[in-house]
Amino acid sequence: MYITSSANLRNNYRKIANRCKETREPVFLTTNGEGDLVLMSLEAYEELISHRTIEAELMRIEAAEKAGKLSYVTLGEFEKKTEDALRVADSEDANRYG
């Protein structure tokens, strides 16, 4: 964890920005000795947002599963249902265009 003042950021922006990019860790900025802001590289921010999005989706799926609104099928069941659906579609096409 790296903590520095906003004044130091002003005076050493490039050095601090490079540190953020190289370590992919945030820099905590203080103003008058109090925590004020967090600075991070764009790549680290995008990764953080991506992880949050995945976590939210997993929580949504878990809640749906607990509420009984979600069911699973085995790969074999999925393949059979897909084959059946394709067979029906092929037969409908044959009737329509045949």
C-alpha cells in the first residue's frame, strides 16, 4: 500500500503514475493528512470493474437458484435437447420448402 500527499502527486505525477501502472496497485492520496482520493491505473480499474461485474452476476445466479428459478441440465441432456430441436427445425424446413 502506497500513501502520499496530493502535493507530492502534483510534484511527482509521472513517477507516481508509473508506479500505479507497474504495480497495478492503487495509490492513496491525502490532503492535510486525511485520506482523500485513490489513484489507480486504467487497466487496474477495468480489472476491478470486471471482477465486480462477475461477482454481481454470480450472486444473481445464486439467488435465482435458491429461489428455485434456475435449473441445470447435464451436458448429455443439453446435447439431446439441442439435437431434438435441430431435428424439428429441419423437418419444419423440409415441410415448408420441400
